[in-house]
Amino acid sequence: MSTRAFTNGECWLYCERSGVPVLFVGPFQENDVVAPIFACEDCLNKMRGRARRYIEAQDQAPAR
Ligand SMILES: [Zn+2]
């Protein structure tokens, strides 16, 4: 099973739409609960932008 294939389902991220093409982005884990997180393309793009800003902030952090 490919984890990079779109399936129709519910977006777990910002838009919370259902019946849209979503991609598995990773497991959610808390205590005994493990669930697959799915996200649509729009929300994935938001997440990519956020991840990029995170990386940039890490790069700009003073060296310890
Ligand atoms: Zn979405």
C-alpha cells in the first residue's frame, strides 16, 4: 500500500471537509490512541508553508 496515494475521505486539518481527495500525512499518537491523519491538497500546501517557515526559523536561531 502506497502512503502517498490520494483517497477520498475526510480532511483532518484546517478545512475539515469530507468527501475530498486526501493524502495520508502521518500518524496522530496520544496515550493509547493512534490514528492516521489525512489532509487535502489545500491544507497540505498550508502545512508545507508552515513547515518551511519552521525550518527557516530553525536556521536563523543562534548557534548554541
Ligand atoms: Zn483540508
